[in-house]
Amino acid sequence: MSRLGWITIGALGVVSILLRHELLFLITVILALLAATSALWARYCLHAVSYRRHFDHTRLFFGEETYFYLEVVNAKILPLPWLRIDDEIPAALDVAQITRDEEEPTERRRMVTTLSLRWYERVTRRYRIRGTRRGVWHFGPAQLRSGDIFGFEIRRKSLDTIDRVVVYPRMVPVTQLGLPAHHPLGAHRSPRPLFEDPIRLMGARDYTQGDNFRHIHWKATAHRQRLQTKLFEPSTTHPLALFLNADTAAENLFGLGQDWDLLELAITVAASVGREAWEAGYPVGLYSNALIGARHVRIRPRTGPRQLPILLEALARIDSRGRWPIANVLQTETASLPYGSTVVLVTALLDDRLERLLLDLPRRELGVALITLGRARPSRPLVNVRHFHVGTEKKWDELETLALAG
């Protein structure tokens, strides 16, 4: 109760004593007791009240569902006639039973929970989450509000605890990205595999335009009287380095020209190729000109069960344009790649400098594959560079199949 209320009760008490009015004095005593009860109730209403969230899973694949729980405990003898919990949740995730304030930013929503708690009672509410958007999403902070049974006073308590849920990018089978079924990431061998081991020779085949002249099989050429190229077995030991260009527009001032749907498509392609290579046993790494923290994405090629989640979480964190040209990152990072590594570049932009850099990589005994998106096309024949293209006829989040032009 406010100070004015206490002054009013005191004044009534003085008047009742001066007038020797028993009924007024009784009313004054009752009001004083109610005010004291209200003050004590309001003071201790949020004492020993705890609130926490917990999740069935904190890492979700795109479109996957899970549940999270709100647990409230009143660990005291004083009951709570009412308790309101205002918790901030990400608007990008599909969460059931929420109240949205239209004045709030679209990135966040307010989930309002109201309940009453008896003495020493624990209440748990369950909500469903569906990962409908890639990213790292934060739940919290929260605010608790309660008061006395009469509604005279309201107390607030802020909780700064933040919980994090990671939604991995969308992934589809590589064949749905348009790569042929006999691609080495699949179950069959290809006459021109993306990942070759120059030490493991398994035969020869007819020369085709774009083959490396260093791999010409001269003995087989002399025997068959036509130009032959060495055919190598696909390697499962040489690393695969994925390079993702986070820029989708040449003129990209402060991200205003960024095509975010095209970026999501690029991330989907990178995640899908990375998963297929990891499942095939290749050491897989990821590099991008996008920033995570204070530096660009740099994950060295490795194998092991933890590598794929690390790659996917890095892709989930990308939420901005490229800080530097992808050519700078490509030139810097390929210098430290081991001999025989395969470089796969996923990009929606292709300029002369990047093309010259791609042409130079095979001379350093690095395998090169280029996956272009949207309107990006090479302006010249890229010798010893395998080129694939992903169109944008369909939205990235509705992909069933993609026609990939070689």
C-alpha cells in the first residue's frame, strides 16, 4: 500500500479515538490489518520462487520439432494467488500458445504465462517448438510479476538467464541438388570423380576437354592410338574444403543489396555437400567470408563424429554479408591446405579475379569444384575446374529436386 493509504488509515484512527467512535475505530483496525497483510504478502510473494526453462533438445535440424518446459516452483508456505511470467522468445521459431505484442520488434515475441501457486507447489508447462528457420535463437530474459491477494501492490523480478537453441540449415540429398547419382558423394563411382587420389591409379579412359595434361597416360595413348587420361580411384583420405561466399550482390552497401533467399540457398548447398562428404568419410572443413564473432568462418578439415555438428552450427550462425571478398579468403586459406585436397566453392558471384584464382589452384595440385547459384556464370572455360550450377526456380525452403546444369 502507498504512503497515502497509510496516512489515511492513521488519520481515521486518530479521528476515531478523538470522537470515541467504536465502529470507526474497528474499521480502522481492520483496514490496518489488511494493509499490513498486503504489505507483507507483497514483500515476500516472489521470495523462494524459481523459474527455469529446459528443452528436450537444444539442437534441431531444419523443420524438426521438440518440446521445451517452463518450470515454476513456490518453495515457501506463502501461496501465490496470481503469478505472471513474461518471457521473450524468438519470433522465427514456431512456438505454440504465445501472446504477441504488435508493438514489439518482429525478431522477438512475448510469451505470457499466468497461474496461481499453492504453498510448496511445482508447476510445469510444456510447449512445442518447430525449427522453421536456420539460426541460433535465444530464449529470455524473463520477468516475474506477482502481488498480494487484494491487488494493492505488485512486485517484479527480472531473470537474466538465457537459453540457446540451434537450428541447423536445411539439407537435402546431394542428388536433389542436381548432382548425378553416380557422383562420388553417392553410392557409385564417376568417370570424373570430384575427389581424386593421384596416387591410386585404377586405369585409363579417353581424354576429354578440361582434363589435366599432367594426368595424360602416354603408354595407354600409344597402345590405343588415341589420347588417354589416367583414371584414379576416389580418395577417402584427402581433405575437402568447402568455401561459402556469403555475398549475393556485387554492390552490397551495409547489406542493403543482399539477396537473403539466395544466401539461404547457398547455405543449403554447402550444408548438403558437407554432410554427404562427411558421411562418405572425408575430412571436411568450412571457410566463409561471413563473420562469426570477430573473424571469418574457419574450420579446418577433420573427421570424427563432432565435425559435422560444428560445421552445421557455423552455417547456422551466418547472419550477415561477407566482410571480405571471398577471393581473399580463398587465397589465404588454400595456402595451408595439404597436397591433394579438394576445394569446393559455393558462390552466387563470380568475377575475373575469382576465376583466375580458381584456374591457379589445380596447378598447386588441388582439386577444384565450382558450384554457382542464381545468375553467376563463368566468363571463360575453367580448365580443370568442375562446374555445377544451381538455379533459383524454386524457393530454398521448398526444395524437392534441383536441375543442376554442368
